[in-house]
Amino acid sequence: MKKKDWIVGVDEVGRGSLAGPVTVCALLLQGDYKLKTKNQKLKLRDSKKLTENQREEWFMWIKREKKEGRIYYSVVSIPPKTVDRINVTVAANRAARRAIRNVLEKSGVNLKQVRIRLDGGIYPSLKTSAEGGPAFGGKIYSLKTVIKGDEKIPAISLASIVAKVTRDRYMVRLAKRFPKYRFEKHKGYGTRMHRARIKKHGISPHHRLTFLKKYTTLG
């Protein structure tokens, strides 16, 4: 790979949650980029395999690198009502399209030097002008889905961290408005605690109705 080539890593979180958005991050860095952190013990892994503190530490590092112009990223979230209307797979792919478009526009890199790598399960249709638009020059270069990409490609691993931290922080803020659901604990996923509170309090405006068809009472 040429040194001037750029890689966009794309990953999503929240696909299987009962509440909250599905969130996608597209993160751009150079193909020969060297990951260097002050904490030598901090190893880059898929966000699900990191502790909350480790994800936060990586996120702060990513933000510093972004400030220095070495990394670019864009995060797009699709709200529950839209997920219900178009289904979660379409929502994730729509978010991926927007995030990729945003990060390429922000960076201004030459599209001929871009390699887009998607984590398994994301299949954005970027070649149509209606979705990609002029920002993609009518063509997408080297777009490939990589199974378990968040474990193999640094750009995808970093994207998974940004998406996870961004969504988790949102769910913590949401918990302050809807404390009875304890979103800060389970982040909207279907834990025993979460399901018990849905049964007790009904569904909030931030729950996905298509994921919870047997609960019909709106909180």
C-alpha cells in the first residue's frame, strides 16, 4: 500500500439494543499510520473487548489525534422511531453512508487514494448519485466488507471505539431524563434489569417498538 493511501474504517453499535439509536462511525487515517500512545499497556482492540476506562482513554487519544489533523472521523446516529420505520439494517447502512460522506468531505482527501473498509454487517450502497452524491465523484474506490474487521483493521477498531463511547455517553444523558429505566447501566440493551423495568413502567419514547411488540404501553 502506498504511503499516501488513506483508509476509512466503518463500524456500528446499538444494532441489537431495545432502546436508543443505532450509531455508526467512519474514521479516516493514512494507510501507513503508526499507532503511538503514551500508555504502552493500552492495546488496540475491538471496543467490546475493552473496559469502559480503556475505551475512554482511547477516545481521548483519538480526539487529540483528530485535533492535530492526523485522524478524521464522523459519527451518525439514527433514532429509534426511524429504526422502527425502516428497520435496523437499513438504518445502520444509511448512517454508514452519511458518516463516510461526512468524513471524506471534512478531510478533502483524494478519493483515488481512499480505501473504505467496513466491519461485517454493514453494506452501504454508495455508488448511486442519490446516496453518494457529488462528494464521491460518482465512484467509490476499493470498498470492502471485512468479517471481524474490528479485530483486524486499526481504522475499524478505532471507529468502533468512537461509536461505542459516543452512544454510551448519549444513553447516560438519556438516563437523567428517564431514570426509571436505568439506561446508564445497560445502555438500552435487553438485560434482565432493563426488561423488568419495561414490564413495570411500559415503553418510553426512546424504545424501539418493533423490538418490543408485546409491550404496548407508552411511558
